[in-house]
Amino acid sequence: MINNEKPQDEKQTSTSGEYIPSSSVGGTQKSNLAVSEKLLRLLFMLFFVLCHYIIRLIVYVLAIAQFLVVLVTSKPHEGLRKFGQALSYYAYQILQFLTYNTEEKPFPFSPWPQDRF
């Protein structure tokens, strides 16, 4: 009885019938995985760029509101101050992620920064 089966590592061939070593196939899968990870990070980065833009607008409104409170009461509002501090730290976390200083994704993928204060 003649065994016509090819060894398992030789079963992978290209469209032209050329032998592709199994190590090459694994390398392609790894590079595809690396590319998809980079594209996923790009999507997260674009999301956080948008978040940072919105935070800047909120901080401007918060600063004006805090100034008006100080005009009326002669002292800053504690809740606005704490919220501003949390927003500032959140913006810092976003910038750390965008500049590759950390791989930890900021809120909503991790806790809101107010827990730090």
C-alpha cells in the first residue's frame, strides 16, 4: 500500500502550487495581527482626539462659570473646582495615550479620574 499523502507541513501551497513553509504562514498571520492591532489603536486614538476636543470646550465653559461664581460669591465653587481638576487629569490621560506614553486607555475604558482625588 502506497501512502500518497504529503507530510502536514507540505500541505500549504501558493496559488501557483509552490510550497509555503508553515513558518511563513504563521509569520503572515502574526503580521496581519500586528496590523489589525495598529488599526484598532488608530481608531481608539481618533476617538480620544474627539474626546479631547470636547473636553477643551467644556473646560472653557467651566472656567467662565467659575469666574462668574467668584464674581458673585468671592470664592470658587468647590464642585466646579473638583470637576475641573478631574477633567484636567482626564485630558492628561488622553494625551499620555495619544503620545504612546501609556497603553492604558482612559475613561470610558478605565475608571473616571475623580477617584484619584
